[in-house]
Amino acid sequence: MTRNVAVVRETDTLAFASQVLLWRAIRHLPILDSADRVVGILSDRDLLSHVLEGPAGSQPVRDFMTRTVETISEDMALAEASARLREHRVDALPVVERGALIGILTTSDILAERGRALRKANAGTTPRAADVMRRRVASVRAHDTLETAIVKLLDSDIRHLPVVDEDFRLVGILSDRDIRSTVGDPRRSLETEGGPEGTLSKLFVEDFMTKEPITVSLAASVLDVADIFVSQRIGAVPVVRDDDTLLGIISYVDVIAHFVGRPR
């Protein structure tokens, strides 16, 4: 687990919390009350959903945080913690002892540890990307608006959208983090005439997507995919043919599901 945990207070503004998420390149922020107790958690998904609803940067975090927080103890088995991450579809679990926050367990922690253990054991045949990837992939075109992309991310409950051309060849990838870093700062929304809805319909995917994203082939080892997630600090990789035709996508959730023996 990580002991140096970024936190915000329930009275801090949403704008400040958004900046902390971006500065630390994290997806979840534990929210503390005046007594340092964990009273909620704020995720990048919470922020993304509010981009479409209008400016709210000056409002307190408590108005947007998730109040039902899944926490774990320091002595919980890694397999059980992995299962909870997957079950609740979160990237992080606050670690609490006697009511106090002492750390946070992230998907990167899980992937790194399980990958090391499996490589050390060298048990059996390691599955390939083709065995765990999702073949039905939501995607966008480079000329689609950010508004279209955000709606698709939220409706599909995903974090990454491959960007394809008319021949379904991969030309980029757009993540919820890309969008937050562009228009997700509520303070910027406050300064934008007409609110975020008008702005999002005038911004296009091609201007904010990651061009030449990291990809893998059908034959790539799942352990190598896990290493990519940890070393590159990304949450998904497209699976492509040699000509960049998109075949599927693998997320950290798919890899964790494989590690705990619960395929999606």
C-alpha cells in the first residue's frame, strides 16, 4: 500500500480537489472531516460526470463525494483486497486502522505485487492478451466532439475510448484523465462563457487525444500488460493487428480479474 496519501477536507472546494487529482495523477481522493476520519471519497468519475452538469468549482467537496466508502485493514489478504477492487470497480481502497487513515491500496500496488508473484512462481502458461481482452469496444472518431466522447464514457461506464479512422484503424486514445486535464477543472468552467456545455460542443477529440498510444498484440503476455500499466501509469491498452486495426482493449480491471481468477 501507499502510506503517503493525498487527501482533502470535506469543506475544500471541488476546484481544489480537481487540481489535487491532476497534480498527483491519481483517480481517487479520500475525504476527511475535521476529526481526520474518512467520511467519503471523490473519484475522477465524479468529476467527469459534473463536467456536463455545469460549473461547480466553488462548491464544497462534500456535495459531490461518495459517502459510502469501502475501506480495508492493513492485514487484509491481497487476494481479498483484489476481489474488492474488482467488485466495486474502484482504483483504490483506503486503509484504515482504529478509524484513522494510514494508507491506500491502489490497482498499481495490486498489479505490481501479483505480477512479481506470478513471475517468481512461473506457474503454468501465462494467458495472452487475446484471452482476456474485451472485443466489443466503444470508440470515437477524431472529429467527434468532446461532449460526444464524455457522454459515451459515462453511458458505457468506461475510462478509455480508442480513436479510430473510417477503416477502424487506431489513431489515438482518449481517457477521462485527458478530458479532466482539458475541461475538468471547475475553475476553468466558471470562467467559460456559456458554461461547459457550449465549450464541449466546440472542442474535438483529435485535439486532446493521445496520439500513437501504447498498444499490444494478440500474443502479448498478460504479465507484460500488467507491467505496462504499472510502469506507464495508464489504465488500458488497445489490442491491434500489425496494420493498427483495432481488435479489442484490455483494462487494469481485466488483468486484476484474471489474477484473482474471476474473468469478466
